[in-house]
Amino acid sequence: MKVVTFGEIMLRLSTPGFSRFMQADRFDVHYGGGEANVAVSLANFGLQSAFVTRLPENELGQAAVNMLRGHGVDTSHILRGGERIGIYFLETGASQRPSKVIYDRAHSAVSAIDGREVDWDALFRDAGWFHWTGITPALGEPCRQALEMACAAARRAGVTISCDLNYRKKLWSPREAQQVMQPLMSYVDVCIANEEDAQKSLGLTISAGDVHKGQLNMEAYAETARTLKKRYGFKTVAITLRESRSASENGWSALLLDN
């Protein structure tokens, strides 16, 4: 089965080890993004995957494409154009000091993508799954329009559509997120979320404990999954659970509500 993902791949500049931004005199270079990482992971598991985005026609854009190709991801539907690749700077946390991220992604190539330049029907003709996250429509109106074109084409092709809500407060407000995300849920078969995503992106009211104190109300999470499934008609809901013990130690688990 081929899985298609659509979103932004970024240049990540990380301080070496656990050094602070103000201490750094060099950065480690990596390329990644929510949807790109899914495509790479699936390719590493031996599945066919394709990634759709828009990258500048320069050496940094080509380096991102080469990284994806190196993992076996189909890059034949990546558009080229625009002035820049999105960048983010990462300072890795340690112990009680949290990680810090500084974004420099405004006016990136993908934020001005024209969805009409992608042959979505051809792309989904031999695909079985389409995955996107809430980051993509948060990048601006061109991405929202392209995403709706992609979802409509995937639906026409009978492809399963999954969405990781993935709310990012640095990209948009809860009000804007809900105005955009709620209509898009009509396309979604599989919804992936946590309590903040469900609250901020879809307006659900949840009391599920305090992850920063290692407190999880499992029944509240189960009720969240049931509410999401009933409200939007999802076939499957996955709730990710995180217990944050320190910047260096997190406990991860998940709940799955299926037909």
C-alpha cells in the first residue's frame, strides 16, 4: 500500500548536545517535518510512501529532496519554486530545563503553494492512504486550498484519510484553528489527537489531568475519543498520552477507539 503525505519540510538547526542558544557557535543540520517524518518512517518500514510539498529551486531545497530520496520516499510530486525553505532552531532541554524552539518559517516556499499544480487524482490512483496534520492548513490560505483539493481527490479515489490534529499556538489561534479544522474533519477517517489538540483545534472541553505533573485521567481520555468519534463520524480515533517527568524523560502511550 502506498501512503501519501502532504506538508512542509523544514531545515532544523540544532545546538550541539545540550548547549543553549546563547552559547552556540555552530549548529547541527537536519531536515524534517511532521508529514515528511511519517513518509520517511513508513519507507524505513518497507512501505511505499510519497511526500508532497513545495521547495525552493536552490541547494537547500535540493538537500531536503535528497534526504527524502535517501530514505526511499517518492519525491516525484514535489513542486519547486519560491524563495526559501522554512527554518527552525532547536535548543534541546535537559532535566528541568525545557527545550526551546525558534521558528523562521514565514513566507516559505510551501506557504504559497498552488494546489492546481499537483495532479492529485493521478497521485491517489495507486495509493491506499493519505495523511496530513493540522500544521499544513495553519501555514496559510494557499495550503488550506491545496489540502482541501488533496482531501477531495483522496475521497474520490476511495483512499483512507488520516489527520493528526497537531495544534501549534505559534501558527494560529484556537478560534482560527476551529474555523478551518472543523469543516475539514468531514474528510477524515482516522483522527489522531491529544487533549490540547481536541480543545484548541476542535473546541472540545476536556478535563484529563495534568501531564506536567504526571497525572492522567484515562477515563477522560476514553470519553474524548468517544466524543470525537460520535461528533465527526471517524472510523478510528487514536489519543496519544504523554507523562512529562522532565525535559529528558517522558512516558508515552496511546488509546485506540476502532470500529
